[in-house]
Amino acid sequence: MVGLMTFFVLTGQTVATILGRFYYDQGGDSKWMATLVQSAGSLLFLLPLLLLSSSNSPNTSILYSLTSKAAIYILFGIVIASDNLMYSYGLLFLPVSTYSLICATQLAFNAVFSYYINSEKLTAPILNSVVLLTFSAALLGLHAGSETSVHVSGEKYTLGFILTLAASALFSLLLSLMQLTFEKFYKRVTFKVVLELQTYTNFIATCTSVVGLFASGEWRSLRREMEEFKKGTEAYVMTLVWTAISWQVASVGLVGLVFVASSLLANMIGTLALPLVPIFAVIFFHDRLDGVKVMAMMVALWGFLSYIYQQYLDDSKAKKFARAHTMEISVVSSPSV
């Protein structure tokens, strides 16, 4: 299950980010449409969810009433929509490589949130990871001046940097809150519960994005945007469709990892996908991968490996404890001489 969810995250996140940048590069301009497709793919899971609900006995896995359940979905859905909107602005105002490296800070944010919300320990390697990922983002922030003349104005670059950083923090908080929800609100967490949380929260996020699309007036320019898309109308539609599908594949993987492991592991795998994006950005969008970006990537990779080392230490400790416990049981159960 962990391997399958990891594959979903790596594939979905990489493809969705590249397609999101492709949408802007080919003439797309609606931030709310880019936000909408990040959650609209959840509608694909409504039918499987309804089939699971009809084939199973009534769900008794939640401690609270249907009202409490709906409140959780609405709250998470609004947070997801807000987070998606900030990511949409970040992807519009920043080169893909820079955007992806800033997103790597979500692992550092999640380590802090997991400590306070999920009672995860903050060891020396994890603290080292937090410092290094923060330093990586700071390098990119100081590097803003060398890129703004090529891509966007300095004000928009700064706004994109701040919004992407804030979105990474909010996303990390969301994963920790999801883990807390699984631990505190559910008696028995099953795949159906995971699918429910994923589908209904993203459905609320989709409704919120639709309201934003119409309230902002961006819906009026969608027809013109589709007709003027550089690769054609069909490419415009397929870009949005596959972006929506890719984001949902990644989201299912992330929620699944929170379910089978923890929010920290989910964020770690999400961070693992980020170094893949700058490589594809150089190939498809000819982003500059200059010395500062390479240094920031190396620092971020160092921070990631530091976190991996802590997971290795925890796993080794758990295996030693399991072996010692097994030996103790065998000694107690063996006949005395």
C-alpha cells in the first residue's frame, strides 16, 4: 500500500505541476480555473464511493454525528481551495524550477506542525532538515533579482514567492490536521473512510472554486482563452482534464500515506517528487538552472536525506525492539530445565 501510494504521489504531482505551467505558457490566464482543476477531479470518485456505501453496512467508524462530519469536510474543503489558489498564483509568477524548490519547504513546516499537533518528536536530523530546507528557500528569495527581468516584475515575483511559501505551510498544516482527524474522530479507519475524506473535502473545494470563478468575473474570458490557446481548443480541454486527474491521483496518494503511516511520511514523499519537476522544467520550458538554483537544490536534497536518516534510525530501533520482544516471549514460553 505504501509503495502504491508513493507511486501515485510522485507521478501525479510531477505531471500536474508540469501541465499547470503548460496551461499558463500556452495562453491560459484564469487563476480560478487553475485552482478549480486541482480539486475538480474528485468528482471521478463519487461513483466508486457510492458503490462502496451501498455494498457495505452503514458506516459506524465516526464518533460524532453527521453534522460534525459535514463540518470537517466543509472546513477542510475551504482550506484546500484557499491553498490551491495560492499555489496557482505561485505557479503563474514563478519559474517551475523555483516554484518546486520553494514547495520543498513544506517538509520543514510539517515537521513543526507534527511536533505540536501530532506529538511527533523533533530529533537532531529532523531539526537539521528544517534548517536546511528553510535556508534553501531563503537562497531562492535572495536570488529573485536575477530572474524577475526574464519572467515577471519584481513585485509579482515577490508575491509569487510569498504565496507559494504560505501555501506550503498551509498544506503541511492540513496534512497534520488530517492525521489528527484519523486518530481522534474515527474508531476504525478503512480505505472507504480515506476515500470519503478525499472526495468530499475536494468536492467542497471545487464548489468554493466555482464560486470564486464566477465572483471574480474570470468565467467571462474562458471562451476567448480556449479559442486563443496556442496549441488549439482540444489541447486546452485535455490540459485541464489531465491536470485535474493528475492532482487527484497525487491527492489520493497523499491522503493514503497519512492513513497508512503519518503526515510526515506523506510530506516526505511529496517532497521527493519536487526535484523531478525542475529537471522537466529545463527540458520542456527551458527554465534556467543556474548556480544558485543548483545550490538550493543540493541544500534541499541534503535536508531531505537528513530526514530520511531519521526515518532509518526509527525503523532500526523498532526492529530491534520487535526482535527483543520476540526473544523475551520465546524465553518465557520455553519449558524450564
